[in-house]
Amino acid sequence: MNTNNQPLDVGVIGAGWWAAEAHLPAIAAHPRARLAGMQTRDTAKADKLRAAFGDVPVHGAAEDLLATPGLGAVIISSTPQVHHAQARAALERGLHVLIEKPMTLRAAESAELVALAEHRGVQFLISCPWHYTRHGREARARIAAGDIGKIRLVSMVMSNFCLPLYEGRPFAEVMGGNDGVDAAAAPLVEPDRRSYADPAVAGGGHIYCQASHILAYLGFLTGLEPREISARFDHAGTAVDATNVAHIVLENGALASIGTLGTRSDVERFHEIRVVGTAGVVTLELWKGTCSIQKAGGPPEELAPLTADEIYPKFAPAGNLVDAALGLAPNLSPASLGHYAMRLIEGACRSAGEGRAVAP
């Protein structure tokens, strides 16, 4: 545990839209963190970021940021095709790392990074905010304690306002003027239109961008290894997938049914989860912030609803990186869950391409 009260110097690689929305504000607000530098190749973005978060060094290359004296941790918020190389370079230097989802483009890459972090003895986190909600932690603990018995079925259905991103539309069209959405206001910096629409950059569409959340959450809630996956995709006329359905066989024989799609902002989004066991059921609606736990023969126990700020705690991953690196808190979203998701993403892509069930 760090007891000298010195701040942790943190750098951000890929300082763009989501870094400015979530990670940079979290570092700025943390009493034990100090922003040591940022990396972006866009000079216009660099000027805006300096004005908003302090006149720190902004580098054009990740290698230059990683060479910052005294650097203790980095957040990798770049586009997916460079995650592996950047994370490997950071981990090899012995830095603590928070990596955005999707973790990598291939499962072999994510496996390599998890092993490297373990070898170097550093904290390695996957950026999945839903792992930090009190509902998620309570549901996970109750499932692990056997409150609903042996898991037999998991159902997860999720949508988000991503279809315009996959179509490569301007960011102003993504939220479509939906003022009720947290990220609806004009962002400090906008994502490049290729970041989500070009498979060479993003890996794929919804399976990489959003199913990476839901598949990691499957591992987070159940702790069960996947044994088989069968998947189908629809592209909705884009170069990447926009709708995914997957059926997964878990190690105890339980079946998981996953459905996820990109929609427009004028359609209500949803994230419904049911974990059904031999002695009860856990039901969550992540976008609405509700959770109930029902044991067989008894009434449902309704947990106190999440507040608007609790529903998607976007600042939590960066805060947890700092706390875990300083020994102040455990790693609540280990990168092994990102690897879990990558195995299923890669398996789903292979299954959809080959038209058969595969082992992830």
C-alpha cells in the first residue's frame, strides 16, 4: 500500500472523445491522481484538451508519453486496432493500465496482455463501468453465495444508440437531439467517423463496441467459463455488424442467450438481464437502474433503484485504476474479464462466418 500520500502520475493514450467524457475528468477529480500527459495526433484536439484539463505535455506518439519520467499508470483510450501494441508497451515498462473495451482485436492478444500484467505484478483493468454499480456488485455476490441455486439460464438483451456511428455519420446525428442522454451535448472533442464504421479500425461493429460490455458482464455476474458459442449477425447495410444474437453453453451446462443491437436515439434503449437458477432469479435493467432478487417460494426483493449518476458510472474505471495502483482498493474490473469477452467476440465472429457452433 502506498502510504507516502504522493499522487499517482497518470497518462492518457488516445485522448479523444471518450477520454474527454470520462477518464480525464475522473483523473482531474481524484485527490491522489495527477495528469502527467496526454497523447493525440490531432493538434486541434490537443489545444482543446489542454484548455480543459491543464497545460500538460501532449505527445503525438504513445512511445513518447510512456517515456515520461515518474509515470505510474496509463489509460488506453485509443481506437481498438492499436490497443494491443500500446498496452504491451505500457505493461512491459511496469505501468498500471486501464484499457478501453474492446480490449484487443483478437483473443490471443488479450491473453498475452493478461499474462504480461500478471508477470509484471501490475494492476490491469478493463473499462466496463457497469462492473462498479451497487446493483452489479450485490447481484454478483448473491449469485456467488448460492442464493438462486445453480445457474440454469442467462438472458441478456441490450441496445444502445450506436447505429449512426456504424454508418459513419457526423456525431451530431448520433444522439439526434435526445437531450435526455448523458452524452447528448456537443462533446469537447468528437470521435473520428472511421473509429466505429471501419472494420480495420474498430474490428467490427456492435459485437466489438457494445457486446464487449455485455459479454464481460456475463463473466462478471456468473463466474462461469464458456464452452460453446453459436452466433448470427446482421449488418443493417453498414460495413460492420449492427445486430448480434449469440447462444452460449457455460461450463456447468447452463445456457446463455445474448441479443444486442445498435439503434437510433429516438428509440428507447434497454439492457435487460435475467439470471435464472434452480432456487431463484436475479433480474436487472441496467439502463433503468433496477434490480430484483427472488428466491423460490418468496416475494421479489427489490433493491433501492440507482440514481441517474449511478446507472452508468463512467468515472469509476479511472478512479479505480488510481486506487488499485496505490493499494487503496481492489481491482474491481480486472482485464481478465476483457479477455473473457474477447474470447466470446472472436468465437461469435467465427461462428457467424462459418455458420456453426464453435468453442471460444
